[in-house]
Amino acid sequence: MKTNSKNNTGKHKADKMWEMENLLSQLSFETHRVTDHDVEEAWNSLRPNGLNNPKKSGRHLSSTYLIAATVVLFVLAFVISSVVWMDSSRQLTDNKGVQVEKSTLNGQKLTFALPDGSKVVLNAGSTLKYSKVFGQENLRQVFLDGEAFFDVVHDPKSPFVVVADKTKTTVLGTQFNVNSYSNNTETKIALVKGAVNVKNTDSELKLTPGHMVIFDNSNHKTTISAFDFDQQIAWKEGVLVCNHESLTSLTVRLERWYGVTIEVAPDAAINSNWRYHGKFRGKSLAYILEALSYPDHFKYRIVDKKVTIY
């Protein structure tokens, strides 16, 4: 009896499928859930050996990292702010020795504001110096050679100090004039408004408005008196005032005012006792010399920037 080959093939496939099903049924599949413990172990395996392994749960571990990150950020911010502060302090220290200078030639005047807003009118032939860090350390200090009028911004925490020759004038906020040329033996401080404390090598005093102090460095004499506003202050408005002034003193002022050199000839008929009074606004040098020479009949000659009195 012949066996059908087609049937044998089908039976063979069925047997194979049954064997595979039986094999699969004997296998068990288990899905492994990743726990916090597994994560912690994996993390610890990556940490350097020198660090302690934490035994905290995942939630506590996250809190620890959050705190650590906060501390790191705080320290970083502190370091950055410290660096900025030290850099600012270094710049302040470096700039202490840097001087800003304002100056005028003879025949010039200059009006300007200091970094704190205080106003200065600098007379001819004068120099004012102050530090580049002016006002940044609760001290406003300037150094004057010549004459200047100050209108100082009030600041009770930062005194304003004018150093002129051997005198030091200290104010908080006021208006005053300082006249202290290096080629003059006298230093004059005239107070318009407010109060000032004036100190030199010999004395210390306080001025009230309308009064001035004169320090004569040649004989160490100090004089306090009321002053004529026009004579002491009008220069900043372009008004030249002379009051009972000798020709010698007046020629020095005219040299600064007009930027010239004035020479008195040895044989000029000049009397040292002559005194001059007058007020000149916006007048030429020739006009003033003509007015001065009229009563005493001296002559003068102007050539470029040189004046000769004879």
C-alpha cells in the first residue's frame, strides 16, 4: 500500500509546529522593573572612589543634588561679585594718583563743573587740580594755584576742601572765592554764602558770609575783615575793579587779565605812593591804560603783547 507523499509532508509540518509550541510553553518571560536601588547602584559605579556612596532613596538623592547645585551657584555668584569688587577697588586705587588739571593762560577765564556738580570759575593764569576719583571716597579735594570762585554742591557726608599754598579751606556747601597765586605772598579767602573752616600752618578759623581772611605768608600775619563784593568777586563777571591799588599791583593783574607783559622803564616818572580806583567792564587794555595815565601823565606803548610804561 503506497503512502501519499503530500499527506506525509503535511503531517511533518504539523509535528514541527507542535514541538515549537511545546518548547515555547516551557519558557517563562519576566519583565525586570528598574528600581531606585538599581539607579543608585549604577550612579555609585560612576562616582570617584574617594566619594562616599549615599544610601538615600531617589527622592532624597534628588534633593541633595538640588541643594548642592544651589550651594555651587551661590559660591560662584560670591566669587564673581568678589572679583568685580576687587577689580573696582583696584581701579579706584590705581586712579588715586591720576590728576585732572584745569588751567588758564593769562588773558583767559574758564568756567566748568566738577564731577560732583560743583561749579568753578577759574581766573586768568590759574591752575586747578583734583584726583580722578574725586568724590568717590567721601572727600572732595582740589588744589589751586591762582584764583577761583567756587559754588559748591552741599553734601554733609563729603567735605569740600581747597588746598592753596599753605592754607586749607573746608566747606560742606557754599559760595566763596580763593585767591592764591604762587608768586604772591598773600592768600585771600572771601566767603559769599554758607560757612567755611580755614586752616594754615599758624591758625585755624571760621568765616561768616561777607567776610574774608588774608594770610600773609611773608610775616605770618592773619587779617579778617569785611570785603567789597565787586573788588573780590566781580572778576568772574568780566569786571576789573581796583580800589586804592598801587600801580605795581595793578600791572600784575593787567598782565593776567589781558595776557600781556608790562614793563615799567627805570626812568619812568612813577610815584610809588600813587593809588588807583576804578571799575572797568569789557574795556580794552588801551582804554584802561589811558584812564590810568591821565591824572599822572605817564606814557605807555603797546607793541604786540608787550606794554612799556615810561
